[in-house]
Amino acid sequence: MKQTLQLRLGQHLTMTPQLQQAIRLLQLSTLDLKQEIQEALDSNLMLETEEDNSAREEARQQEQQSVIDGLNGENLKADKANSNDLNNEKEINGEASSMPEELPVDSGWDDVYDSTLPPSSGMASRDSGDSDYLAQRRSARTLYDYLTWQLNLTPFSDLDRQIAVAIIDGIDEDGYLRMELNEILDDMEADEIELDEIEAVLHRIQQFDPPGVGARDLRECLLIQLRQYTEPHPAMELTLRLVDDHFDLLAQQDHNQIKRKLKIDDDTLKSINQLIRSLIPRPGSLVAETEAQYVIPDVFVTRRDGTWHVDLNAEAAPKLRVNPDYARLIRRADNSEDNTCLKNHLQEARWFIKSLMSRNETLLRVATKIVELQRGFFEHGEEAMKPLVLRDIAEALDLHESTISRVTTQKYMHTPRGTLEFKYFFSSHVSTAGGGECSATAIRALIKKLIAAEKPNKPLSDNKLASILADQGIQVARRTVAKYRESMAIPPSNERKRLV
């Protein structure tokens, strides 16, 4: 084979380490970014925050002040020596004072005052720098822990206690027992245990707090709460009959059949419904506590002088700079190992700061464009939300769609209407009768508004909602309305029906 030389022209994108770093920082959330910055500060001696610079300047001023104080101290010592000579002369003449003017120089503060504080005192904890607020927060209480605590306070035999532990293990966060009693019996692997004994222990667990815990379905949960109801109610007996014997009619909200079965009038049925609505369908939610998930907004949106402004959150990430003292240690023509290490750290620090600046600039540009395109939402609410996709922002800012996707993921915007994720402002569109487009978020808001204003005894069906939207120029199919309604956790019309 003959070897030849060829010249070709082409373009290709090389993922340099600097580009990879910029892309990685772009997709990080605020909390992850803080952790990344802290790791960079720990590994790169050239990087420092402005707080570190302020602390160094303060230390430098203190050092200068200590030098000045030292010079003044020499003068004071000389004056004190002269004063001591004068006092000695007075003592010889019998003119010495009975009270010394100063304490001995070798005496300590603890020799005069007892400053020992108990470890649990407020001042000791306030002065200690190792206190961590998050570490001091108590862990979230779970329903399992609460039931176990009550189990330990209740007298049980050893065998019944084992059964109770197995039952509590099968109770979910909502407070329902999701395991069959036969499964618990098989897991116990004890010949002396019978199914009736497991059910007897279950009834004791169902007397625990909160009322309704340990129920196997919604019907049993409501019955337990009704039987533990402490306040007298005129419709209690009828409510127990309704839940126990006619629960299917209650679930279907078939008021006519309920009145016929129980032989009651509308006022009595209304009283029964009020009593049932006072019960808790998920008793576990009264006990289970979840730790709060804090969100740090990346940008702030405010209205000033009739114009919407977008500003970066200055506290979202610390401001970094290159340490000038270490940078001056670099010698240009020196190739020693230490000097090479300093040069590498300086270059990495500059790349990291540049990547952060690029991230902030891109974030601000995208947020500003979102506010500009969704101005109607900020002024009028969800019903004025416009359809928006990532491609619209990418074309407007001359960026790649993948870049917009990274910028809008896990990024939050603090607005007068709440703290919202960037992704919230993007939604698909539905065609209108006039040839325009309507956002899916706006349609959900309209459906929610129509359902909130409906008559309780005559709720709007999905077909009726689609017809009302069509009258407003929004062509939406019934199944689309049902999908939007279910996404907002709104039950269908037959389950929303109730007496006035």
C-alpha cells in the first residue's frame, strides 16, 4: 500500500476539562454548588472567599495595632519603673499605702472569679463554635416510633408482644395495615399462635393513638374513629349504620338511595355528611413528621417602577477571588516543583472562577427571558400563562436546547407569587378556536377555578367542563380535561357531589 499525505478541513468540538467543568457547574443546584465550591476551596490554596480576605485584612490591622501597643507598652514600663522607685522611697519614709494599686501580674482571672459554667448553660452553648443547628434539630418522628412507644407502655404477654411488633411493622405511613393476617401468621412461624389471637392483638393496636390506626381499609378506619368519638352526636347511630352497612352508597354519594335505606330527610343526611367529613381518612398523617426541605432561590424577581427586574441571589454562592499573597509567590522563570504546583493551582482557580461567572451570566439571561415571555403570569396569575418550550428560550438567546435544560433544572425563582422552579414556566399548548395557543397550565387553572365555583349538589362533569372551555375558545377533549383534573388530584363529579 502506497503511503500518501492528505490535507483535510473539518470542525469538531473538543470537551476540554474547562468545558466539562463549566457544564457540570451549570447543571448543579444551589445546594450542590455550595458543596462544589467548598471542595474547591479545600483543595485549591489559591482560591479564597471575600470573607477570608476581610478576615485577613482584619488580622493584619490587629497585628499592626499590637505593634503600636507594644511600643506604647515600653513607655508604660519605663513610667512604671519610675513610679516604683518613688513608691519604694515613700515606703522607706513610712508613707506606703495599705492598698496596692494593681493586682499581681501573675494572677489569673479564675483566681479572682469563679467563671465555671455548666455545660448545658445557654452562654456556654452560645460561645462554642462547634454548635451545628442542623445537628441539634431532632429527627423526624415516624408513625412506627410512635406506635412502638405506645406498645412499650401497654401490658402485653411475650407472645402478644411479638404479634404486636409484627402488626406494627405492617402499618404504612397512612396508618393502614397493608398485610393480611394470614401473612402475619405465616411470618410468626409459631404453632401455638392462631388467627383469632392475631386479630385480638390487632383490635388492641387499633385502640392506639391516632384514632383509626391499624385499619385494613377506609371503612374500618371510619368505624374505629366513630366508635372512639368522645363528643355526643345526634346522628352517631345513623352514621355507624351508614358506614357499616351501606359504605358503597356513601362512596358513590348516592344520596337518594341513602335516604331511602336509612329513612331520613335531607337535614339528617347533611348532619351525617358533616360528621363523616370531620373524620381523618389517613390517620398516620397526624403523627408522621417529615423534615422540611429548604429551597434557596437562585434569582429574585421584583417589580420596580412598573418594570419586572431579575437579580441574582448574592447569598446563593460565596464570591471567590484569587489569593494575591500566594499569587505573588509565583516566579515566572522558575520550573521547580513548588512553583509548578502554584502555577497549576492559579490556573485552576482562574478557570473555576470563570466557570462560575459564566454560570451566573447564563442563569440570569435565561431567568430574564422567562420573565419577559411570561409577564402575563406575574401580573394576572396562572390563567395568563403562555405556552413555552425550551426551544423558544434557546432560539431567543442563541443557546443550545440542552444548555437551557441544564439551566432550568433544580433552579428556583423567588417571585411575588411564590418560589417556583424554572421548569414550572414551561408547558405544552392547546390550539384555540381563534387560531392561537393556550398553555396547559392556564387550562388547569381554568378547570380548577370552574370546579371551585360549581354548585356542591350539582358538580360539573368532564363533558360540561370541556363544553365551557369550548365556549371560551379553547378546544379540549373530555379525556384531556379528565387528565388535567386527575393531575390536580380533583375527584370526578360523582365523588364531589354533596348536599348544600
